Amino acid sequence: MPIVNIQVTREGTTPEHNSVTAEEKARIIAGVSNVLLEVLKKPLESTFVVIEEVDLDNWGWGGLPVPEFRKLSSQPKSEPAR
């Protein structure tokens, strides 16, 4: 019986959503379950998929909280001095 844990940041994919939608979660569950069926021949009824949404403040990337990392990485890079 496979158990798949998926963590995603709690943010929406469109401006009107601030989290992953129920439809998106259903598609993730179906897709992951079907991959396990195709690759490992695990029946759908024995596969468990857990989706955990994590607040952006609880994620880090490049040594920084994700919002800060994204802010810095979106700024234009300065040219090195010659």
C-alpha cells in the first residue's frame, strides 16, 4: 500500500485563490495514483495521497524565507564593474 506525501506552498495559482483549489488537489491525487498504477501496478484503491499546504513563511530557499528569496531573485542583476 503506497502512501505519497506531497507538500505545496499555500498560495494560489490565480489571483482569486490563496491556496491550491479542491479541483487541483483532485487532479494531483488522480495523477499520482495513476502513475503508481502504471509504473508499479499498485491498485488505485490501495494508494493513499496526502497533500499538505505549508504557509510561505514556513518554507526556505537559498538560505532565505521564500517571499524574501523571490523578491531578491526578481530584482535586476547589476553588471560587474570593469
